[in-house]
Amino acid sequence: MEASIPSYPQELIVDPSTHISHLESVEMSLRQIKQKKMGKLQKIYHGIQVMHILIAAFVLAMTLMWAGNFQALQSIENSQTTYLPISTLQKVSEPPNLAVDKVRSQKNQSPYSYAWVLGAIHEDKWSYKGFLWDIIISANLFRKQGSTADFWIFIRLSPGSKLDDLPPEDRRLLEAAGINIKLLDKPEKESFAQLVFDKFLTINMTDYKRVMFLDGDLIPLVNLDYIFHLSDPDHTETPTLIKPNLITASWREPCNTGMFMVEPSVEAFAKYNDAVSKHREKAKKLPYPHFDYTEGWGRNFVEHGETWRSAKQNRAKRWRFHASHSDQGLMFYWSKYLIQDVTIVIGNIVENWKRGPDVDPVKESEVEDLFAPHQGKPLVHQFSCDQANTKKDEVHIKDRWRCFPPINGIAHFMGKEKPWKQARDDSSMANNLLTRSYRYKAAKNLWFMELQEINTKYRMGIDLENWNNIYPELMKNDTLGTMAMLIDRADALSLNK
């Protein structure tokens, strides 16, 4: 940042040539004036000198003050809070509050917040743009459906980027959408496996009673604030039916981190840090892929006579599920076995877990369809969930777990289903928005309709008329891939340091 030369009003600038000419004129006049007025004119002359000195002093003071402010601004811009890279988790005894400096300045802070993570941001690459637009669409949908929660996003620039901050247009859009930004340090090496650990920074947002994390490739189909309310005894308008932490199972996984809710606290974040530190030390002693599928993140199910459940499985005993070695395994372990105060959603089954007398978690309750009376109607249906369970629909039976709240309250465009990678069909969007419930059809149409709305609302300049010829090709590749790869595990956990 280069200093610009400040401009001052012309009347405050002293011209030396004008000053000399003015003095000569005064001296000539003095010789023509009678002796009796000499004393008076000398006083006037001295007054003029004093006035010029005062003006010069004022100009000098303004210059010094401007220079001081400029240096202060530089200091503010160059200073950046150091946040927790994964490699230093074990060194921290009391983690800093990641949200405190900016959140406390807000007058109308909510006790709840939604949070997203966005990485691999590079000024010369388009791959992250679809996620950015999806997050802005999500914020827009939340507000239109009545959400009063705050919005936060954790940002990481790509290590190859020459920028020290978000591209200005990206920052403008996020701020226009009411999303608070927390810029994290550039990683030494970026990967999907590294980025997903940033999800756990939500546990440290201790200015909030609840924080719900959402992946950057899903959109809300209902106002999810009701989940905050069902977990909060202070929200007297609704009953307290669930725990302050919530995870959801998917088809083969006991925990899917596309959406989860946490109760932030220093103690909870310290338990996360400790779990990662202990796991890292054990992983260093293991051969590739540095993961024990029996012990997992610290719980041997067989030794404890336990099993875990997913939408498909009822009695699984090993850490063999998608991303068990990464964020999904860690979140399952942290919430159920370390915090032991969690609600687990498995299709229409809702389990509440608490700490037992022998320091192991025990199931407090199991209820079916707990969320249904409290969730609004989704904007669109998916996976034929609005149709009768006829023989025609049996081909989709493995997706039936998606038809129950709160899962049917989001559209999660996983893998190749991301709308920004696909063609846009103008003719079908409005007419089939509510009727094309096969898989993601209606949800994708909704996504494009919302993109059109925010494109106009925020003057984004997206050429929607020529979308099919421009954007799918620009965003067809993901810089970080689509999953946490085992080959990146050593770098993500800093096993070689």
C-alpha cells in the first residue's frame, strides 16, 4: 500500500514569493505613514508574522497527524490474529476465541450462528466460485425464510495466491449478504483433507450458544433456526427436545459433517485439540495410511461391546466408513465419546445421548419423527419424497432416509451433482420447480432461480444468458478434489513434523 500525498485547502498553503512581496509592500507603506502610527503598524506587522507562523504550524500538525494515521492503518492491515493450524494444536492450552473481535462490535448479535468454510481461493482460478455463490444463496434463502441467526465464514487463500486478502469483489458480495468474514492463514500445502479440519473452529466460537456448520455445496430448504430453539432451554416458545450438539447419520456413515450443530466452549475446543494431538502421536507410529480401523480416533467398539448405526447399518463395529479417518470420524468421536451430550439423527430416528455413571455415553432416549411437528414445509422436494412409496419408487429405497426432517430441510449437492458444474435449463425451472422431485432436479432449479435473484440484487455481473457456454467449463474441476484422500492425511495432520 503506497502512501498518497494529502491535499489541503489552498488557503492553508503559504506561498513564499507571495509572502515576500507582501512584506515589501508593508515596508513601503510604513515609510509614508506618519511617525505617530509607527507603533500601531508595527503591532499589525507582528500580528501578521504570528498569523503566518500559526498557519505553518497548523499545516505541519495536519501533515504529522495524517502520517501517523497512515502508519496506524498500515499496522492494522498488516496485523493478523494467528489462528490454530492443525500442526500446533497440541501446543495450545487455552485456544483464542476466533469470533470475539468482530462479533462483539455488533449491536444485534444473535445467540445462534451459521458457519461455512471456503478454501483454495485464488485470483486466477474459478473452481471456488461455485461454492462462494452457493454460500451467498444459502444466506439469502435463510433471510427470506425468516432466520435471525448470524452468518460467519472461515476463509483460506490458496498458498499460490499473490493476495493477502479476499479478492475485493468476493469480499463485497459476502459483506452485502451479511456474512461476517474470518480470514485464516494460508496453508503451506492445501488439500481437501486439510481444509475439513477448519470445520471444527466452530467449536471455538464461544460468543454463541449454538453454531450450525453447513457445507458450501448445500442450500437450506427451510428455516433451520428451529433446531437451535429445540436445543435451547432459554427459548421458552419451544420445548427442549434435543441436545446442544447434533450430528446426522447418512446411508453408510454414523456421522455426515455436511451439517452439524455444536455448543461452543473453551473446554469443548480443548477436548478437540487433545484428541487431535493424541491421535497424531499414535498415527506417527503407524504405517500408511496412518490410521487404525479398529481403534479409530480413540474408541475400540469391540472392546466396549458397542456398535454404531447409519441409515443402512445397525451393528457396525469398525471405523470403516467414508471419511472415518478424517472429519466425519473425528466429529463422531468428539461428540459422542468426549462431549457425551449429543443428538444423533438416523433417518426418522432421533437418539439423545448423555454421560453415563461409568464415564461412558448412554442412550437417554430414542424417538421417531421428533422434528416433523416443528419443521416447516421444504421449498422443494427431493428423491421423490413427495410421492407414495409405490413399487415404482423402490429403486430409490436407499434414499428414503433423506425424506425426514431435518435432512429433507437441506439440499446437499455432493460429488458431481453441483449445479454450477452443469447446464442451466431456463425452460424447465419455473414450471417444474415443485414437481420434478426426482433426485436433485427441483433443488437444482431452485439454485439457479436463487442465483438469478442474487445476481440482480448484488450486481454480480454473471452472464446467465450464456451460462452454458461459459461457467460449467470454468468450474468443472475442483482444486482440492471432492473428498479427503488418505494420501493427504500425513500433511493434514503434520505427521512429518
